[in-house]
Amino acid sequence: MTRHKDIQTAIVGAGLIGPRHASAIQNVPGANVLCIIDPNPATKKVADEFNALYFPSIAAFKQSDYKADAALVCTPNHTHIPVANELLDLKIPLLVEKPFCVEIPPAQALVKRAEGQQTPILVGHHRRFNPYVTTARNVLDSGKIGKVVAIQGSWTTLKPPKYFDPPAEWRRTKGSGGPIRINFVHEVDMLRFLFGNIVRVAAEGGPVTRESHGVEESCAILLRFQSGVVGTFVLSDAVASGHNFESGTGENPMVPMSGSEFLRVYGTRGTLSVPSASVVRFSEPPAGKETGWECPMQYEKPETLPGVDAVPFEEQIKHFIRVVHGEEQPSCTAADGLAAVRVCEAVSLAMERGSWVDVA
């Protein structure tokens, strides 16, 4: 096995996600936090916590004598593409946080530029490294529940008022905020990872409880996958519920773990529940009977999940290190990140039109 020198990373953005990535980098071998870049002078204290350099801008970093092997874009959603474009000048691999973009055309141009200069981009849909998700995929790949026919999903919770306060007031602004763009984009990538491309959507908006906000709060979504699988998904950030990925898996330390189900997968031989990985199947039919609703159901639930203690952010960084060294291709490419945003745009359009919309 080839031994590489530790890669030096530049983290752009010191909000919620930047320091979380910095902690992950500190906790895995093979990488160091070289610097944190953010216009807020208070970031100097954050950089000091990680024994890293501080720069107020990418331009200031470029003018310095320091060189990074890779960079992470952890800035507000609407700045991901311009920041990534500025970093592409360095011709180093990038990890761009999700959602990959807010507007499609500039993102397409970025993808084309990165491909042209052969600079890999990993989009930070870290759920692909979550043990609950990888276990679900393994169950599906095993054929245990047969052919997947339909899915039911939910992301339902209650965001407190402070979530929308400055400097994050963009979260309540049309075009950048709302649970479709902020939260559903994560669900879309997970669903694409498990079931393939989504090709058609319909959506209906729910009641409004925050009158001063300019974005949706709740909606019911219909999905059609390229494989023929169909699905429903309930999305809301205005209800008292723990049926969401964060509560179900306990992945986010800010959200108490409930273990609540957030995804159900219906197959011809069984039904899978996530995150528990429990499978419900019909027992063997009595003599002279066929398998079907007359048969009793049997429940199978693993006592433990493989790799359940794995930290997705750290697993993602390990993968990113291998991408930087040219040992692996990005698990979630820029094209994957763009595809997730396209689905979300289609959902928003379907909700406005009140009709089915094909995903571009």
C-alpha cells in the first residue's frame, strides 16, 4: 500500500459546516487543516482552535506563500458556485457542500470547466457514508425484499424561529430558502443513491404558519424513478415530528435521536424500514396455499448494524483523501449534485403549476 504525505486542506467558510469538517479532518489520518478562509475576523479564533492559518479571502490566500492540496467549500448555498470557480484557478480537488448550487446554468459551466481541467469535485452529500444508508443499500442489493415497487419517505420536524434569524435570513427567502432547497435536496441524493434517477415529480403545498416568510413550509411529493419505482414523500419544517433522517439516525449532534422511521421500501418479497433495517416478509405458506395476505408476517431486525459507530463526515473525508491521491473517483460527483438540485427545482415548479413535471 502506497504511503502518501498528509494533504493540506483549505476550508472556505466558518459557519456551521466548516468547523464540522475541520473536526473531521483532525480526527482522521492523512489530512491537516492548513487554513480557514472567511471574511469575518472572528474566524481567526476558529482557525486557532484547529492550529490553522486564517485568511479573510481566497485572494489573500492565493497571494500568500502557502499551498493547499485540496479545498472545501462550506459557504452559504448561493455562493457555492462562485467560490468553487475561484478555487478552480488553483487546480486542486474540491469538496463542495450541498446543495451543489442554487442556479443551474452557472453550475453547468463550472462542471464543464472542472472536467476540462480534470479537477475532481466531490459534492458533500455525506449520507452516502452513513451506516444506516449503506445498510439499506446492502439489503436492497441482496435481493432480500425482491424487486422494489414503491417507497414512502418523510422529512418532518419543527425549526425554531432563531433558525431563520440573521445572518441566515436567506433561509426564509424564495429562491434560496425553504425545506425543498435546504432539506429535500439531501433526501433526493439519498433516494438517487438507493433507487436511481428520479425522472418525474408532482407536488402539492401545505398550510402556511409563518406568514412573514416567502417560502414553502410543507408539501406532499409524488416521485417516479427511471426504474419504474414510484414513491411519496411528506416534507415539512413546521410540524412537531421526529420522522426525519436526523432524528432517526442521531447523526446530527444538535438533534436528539429518536430512532423514528423516515423511509419505507416496498418490495415483492418484503418491506424494509429505515433506519432500523427491519424487514417484514410473509412466512412460508401452509400446504396448498400460495404466498400472500393469508400468510402470517415475520419480522426480522438486526441486533446491530455493520459500522454503526462510523462517523459519516469522517468517512467522507477519508474518501476525499483517496480522491485527492487519485485512488478513487468521487462517490457523489458534481453531476450527481446537479441532478439533486434539478429534482428540487422540478418539485418547486410542480407545486406552482399543480401538475406533473419532468426532471430536466
